Amino acid sequence: MRAAIAAHDFGTVFALARSEAGISYSKIAAECDIKPERVGALARGHGSVTTFEKITRIADALRIPGRMLGLAPRQWETPFSLRRVLPAPAQAIDADGDDVQRRKFFKVTAGVGLAVGLPDLIHPLAGRRVGSGVPQQLRERTARLRRLDDILGGGDTYRVYLGEYQATKALVREATYTEETGRALLSVLSEQAQQAGWAAFDGGMHDDAAGLYEESYAAAADAGDTALAGNALAFLAYQKVNGDHQAGTETAARSCETAGSDAPPGVRALLYERLAWAYAVAGLADETERALQAADAALSEPNDEPQPDWVAWVDENELRIMTGRCWTELRRPLRAIPALETALAQYDDTHARDKSLYLSWLAESYMTAGEVEQAAVVTGRALDLCAGVASVRPRQRLVPVLDRLGAYHAVPAVSEVLERARA
């Protein structure tokens, strides 16, 4: 084993782990975030692992000390002390509120603290009876960790969210509990799978995202949680719609039907928003408008009941954003620009990924309206905001806008932003 580790021969490592320690390939695959068939192929001598990300993931999953792989000591090798690895918050976030410094601080915090937290907390529960209060404790933790998505991109949060999901999945598999507690645990598991899937999608890992959304749907269905089942379908529709308009719109419509008319207003508003987006990408203006109206009607309902935390961000301003995005997609700038301008005026720069994304739609609408200089200004602002954000989506969204601006490279404002984009 030592020789295989030193040679980075992970196929032999996996084969020995199974033959000598009784660890199944499926367990290795789940912990190392590698497909089971890939683990088997490596164990048979086919292929190799060469990327830093995968090597460190294997090291952490199998608890291989860093020195044996030529790495720095892993976080779990020494007693954890946040104070030793982090600057004080006042130093990390300067008095001027520098957004890049703030994102760096949260990124480091997430990397050294949260990714290892939940497995340590719930490991003692494995194989024991879980009380009825545990699902709520996990749901509250999931809600707190969801706030990381306000500041960090999926490339930074994916491991954290995936670790949460995998730890809860182990708890569901290994602990004992009542039927009611089991349903509650499955509901939490579905919620965590969606959060991990979203981070994977945001980080450009689309196959992983789809797999997690499908697992989320299955867990929600088993739990009888129709709202979460509908949201899992909405996430899948969001992925599908760019490649297959019909499949995307059908899945989005099914998401609304699955959640049903009894779902909380915030849930229905979210799902109708995503249905509107699917229709807009498919070029269906009338259907888009009806879905946006349905979302608005749901948000306007008087309701004092608490909404699920996973829809807490859905409000009137979010609906304006989606309205502007939809009309941009449908090339109706006179409708899109006022909605986006109004919404973005209330959007803080600390939400750098999302604001840069929404600015890309505003820039696109200005281009469609023939306002080239203003499109260039907005594009420059989006480029500034998305710098250093671990998300592939802002840059992907800006590429077609920059391509369209390229036709006007002689305009000084355009020339400047094109140069910044190249840099």
C-alpha cells in the first residue's frame, strides 16, 4: 500500500482497500467522488488519477497523510484550530468592505471548517437510534450553510455541500429511527442533494449536478415531500432547457404540478418563475407571461405561515430579475431593461456572482436596443464583479455579449471593455 501511494498508483490502492480492508468499490466511489465503474477500471489497471483535486480528495477520503503523496499535511492530520489558519476577521475584511477580500475570507473559512464539520457531528449517531429532533437540527444547519451561496461560487462550496449530503446519507443508511423521523431525514437529504447539485452546476460539473437532482427527487418522493420533489424537477428543467426546449418546458411544468396548489406561496412562486424561464428560452412569449403572472399572484397571497428556508430568497425583487431575464431572452428590451435596472439598484455587490450574471442580461438587452456604449459599461461592471468568483456561469454568460460588442470595437467604451476582458 505504501509503495502504491508513493507511486500515485490509486488503482492498486483501491484494489488493496477492497481485498485487505473490505471497503467496497461503491463506498470508495462515494467517498472519493469517482464513478463506481471508474474505480473498478482503475483497480484493474486501466487509467490513472493525475489531477490535484482528485488526488487530494482521495487522500482525505482514505485518510492518507499528505507527506505520503507529496502534499502538505492535510487539515485532519493535526488538531483543528481556526485561529492558526485564519487572519482575524477585521484583517480579512477591510474597513472599506472590499468584496474580494470578503469572498476570500469566507472561502478559507468554508474550506478549513465546514467541510469536516457534519461528519464529525453525526458519526457517533451511526448505528444508534436517532431521535425525532435530529432532522430539524440538520435542517437548521443546512439553512445556515446555504448562506455561503450568497457570497461564494459553486467551485468553493461544492465539497462542503456534498460532504453534508454524504454524511446525512450515511446516517439514513446506518442509524435506526421511527418511520416519521425517517421521512424527515429523507426530506433533509433531498434538500442537501439540491444544494450540492446547485453548487456542482454553478461550478460547471453538470453530470454531477444532474445525478444529485435525480437523487434529490427520489429522496423527496420517498419522504412524501411534494414541494422538494417539485423543486428537484425544476432544477433538472433548468439544466435541460438549453439543450432540449421541449424536455425543459415539460419538466418545468411537471415541477409545478408535482408541488401542487397546496404548496407554500414561496415555493409556487419559485417554480412558476423557473417555468417562465423555460418558456422564454423556448421562445414562447405568451406562456412566459402567464407563468410570470402566476408567480406574481403566488407572491401576493396573504400568508403568515413560515416558508421553507430554501425559498427565503424569492421575493418581489427576485421576480423582477426573472422578468428582466425572460424578456431579454425573448429580445424585448423595452420590457427587460426597466425591470433589471430597478432590481439591480437594490442588489448589493457582495452577491457578486448573481449580480454579475444579472448584469449580463441587462447588457444583452442594451445591445438589442442598440445602446452599445451602455452595454459596454454594464459589461465592464459585470467583469469586475465576477473576478475571482468560483463559478463558471458569469463568464459563460458574458461571452456572447462580448462577441456582439466585438462588432463595435472602434467605439472607445467598447474597445476598453474588450481589452479588459482579454486581460
